[in-house]
Amino acid sequence: MTKTKTMTKNMTKNMTKTMAKNMARTGATNPLATNPLSTNPLSTNPMSGDGRLKIALQKSGRLSEMSVGLLEKAGISLTKSRDQLLCRAHNFPLDVFLVRDDDIPAFLATNVCQVGILGQNALLEKQALFAEKYAALEEVMALGFGRCRLSIAAPTSFEYRSVDSLNGKTIATSYRGLLEAYLRDKGVEADIVTMEGAVEVAPRTHLADAICDLVSTGNTLISNGLQEQDVILQSQAVLIKNNNMDSELQEIYEKILSRIRAVLRADNSRYIMLNSPIDSLDAIKAVLPGSASPTVMPLQGREDMVAVHAVCEEEVFWTTMEELQRNGANSILVVPIEKMLD
Ligand code: PRP
Ligand code: ZN
């Protein structure tokens, strides 16, 4: 945290000159000048004007590898030096900031970065705590990884009947904003203790009666004698952006967005090939999952059979393959798709 802040401040200092020059050249006024954020040193929008889009990713932790991996799948090659705050893409006008996930919303709100990847939980928590500051941040799309949930959990000895059982109790969490909103909505009055980490030990040390924390496999809860009671939020990694993006960067953003969409689509799609009796072609087409119009081709030397190729935009299960087989299909082949662009 401290490290990130310091480095960012230094970078801000170095970049302000360039920015001032750029703004003078274009006659632009700093769009953030009238923003309440402008008291923040980051809000001087240090690196705008160099024509490169800035994306903030988690430096280390759950989402880190998948986030970098997603960019790589989108054909963006990065210098892999994880100790650096900033790495540049060689083949795309994109700079990657590797920061603490908790800091990502601030990097976007101050326009140091225009896009980011982080857990929905982290974005919603910041927006619950500081609605105005993070109002310009928008979730663009869910990325299908880093799935977890924010839940209330209590020791197994706690007689938990419903969320009402938390009235008058103390709850430890790193998600005060979301928890407060949830309790308010349910009409429950409880004390909240904010903890930065190790929330799961709070009941054992009598700091709190219950906790509200992220659950993924559930192992942390089990090994701390806690039982999950209420799910407050289902979360996963999302692509977020700052809505105040200048038009030059907007173009780069659109390009990257379309590539990421294509990667996600390809990840979820399969190419299926099979041979089908002409007579049962309709039945076989009906079984093919999530495929609009398969390609049908003649099979040399066979009057009664055709080859069918289709892109299925969902998983192809064994049960589906068996059903295809029951309908007379043979030589069924399902292969992954690497890239896909309409
Ligand atoms: C989260 C959460 C739990 C754990 C849950 O912590 O705070 O401790 O993951 O995962 P599980 O259900 O798979 O056991 P994280 O590892 O992200 O670190 P942090 O608490 O230090 O932020
Ligand atoms: Zn934890």
C-alpha cells in the first residue's frame, strides 16, 4: 500500500510536466480540475496524452495470474517483471499497472488508469463506502474467473436462525460498506469491527461474534470452526472502466474490449465435427448445443451420410455426445477453439 502510493506519487511528479505540455498544446483543460478528487495528487491525470491506454491489474493474489493471462490470450505481450509497478505492452498501445487490488478503484477514479480488472466485491465495496468518488467507475463485463461470495459466517456454537440473530452482536469484516448496507436492508442493528485481514480469527479471539468475509472453497471457514450462514454477494472478476475516457483512448479501449470478448467467447465455445446419416440430420441438429447453423458437407463415396461441423457456444457434455450417437452420428470430435472473431 505505502509502496504503491509512494511510487505513484513519484510517477505523478515526473509525468505532470508532460501532461502540462500536452494540455497546453491541445488547449485542453483538465477534466478533473472541477472534480472533488482534484485534491488528490493522482488526480492531475499524469499520463494522459501519451496515447496509451492504462490498465490496473492486481499485482499478486487470486486474480493476478488470470488477469495477465487474459491480456496475453488477447494477443498483448508484456514484459514479465512482477516487481515493477508498470509494464508496457510491446505490440499494443497499453501500459499495465500492477497494484494492490484495494487500490485499483482509486487508480481509475483519478484517471491514472482508464480500465482495470478486479473482483466485483472490491468495486462494490468502494462504491458502498464512497459513492461519489467512485461514481464514474462502471463494470463493463464479467470475466468468468475469480468466483467467490461474500458471506456471513458464525462459530458452529452460535445459534443462528436468521440474519435477525445478529441483532446486538459484533461482526468482524473487511467489507464494512457492503455489510452495513445489507444489515440496514434487513433491519438488523449490529456493531461492525473493521479488520484488514485474518477476519476468520476474530470470533476465536472474542473480537467478534460473527464475521463477514469472502468464501471461495470454504476451507478457511471450516478450519476456523465457522459455518457459512448468509450470502450477501456473489462475485467474480470484472472488467471496469472510468466513464470519463478521452476519445483517443476510447478507440484503444474498444479494440481491447472486442479482443477480450472474443477470448471469452472462444474459451466457452467448442468446435464439433461428426458424420451424420442424412435421414437423421434434423434430429442431430436439434441436439447440437448452442449452435445456430452448422455446416453440412458431402462425404465422398457415401450417399447416405454427411459431415456436420458446428461451433457450439457452450460446453459439450458426454451426455450430449451420447445422444448424438444414439441419433446415428459417428466419428464425433469435439475440439477447443483458440481464437474467434466475427
Ligand atoms: C480470502 C478470505 C478468506 C479466504 C477464503 O482471503 O478473506 O480468508 O480467502 O477462501 P477459501 O474459502 O477458499 O478458504 P484471501 O486469501 O484473499 O486473503 P486476505 O484475507 O489476506 O485478503
Ligand atoms: Zn482472508
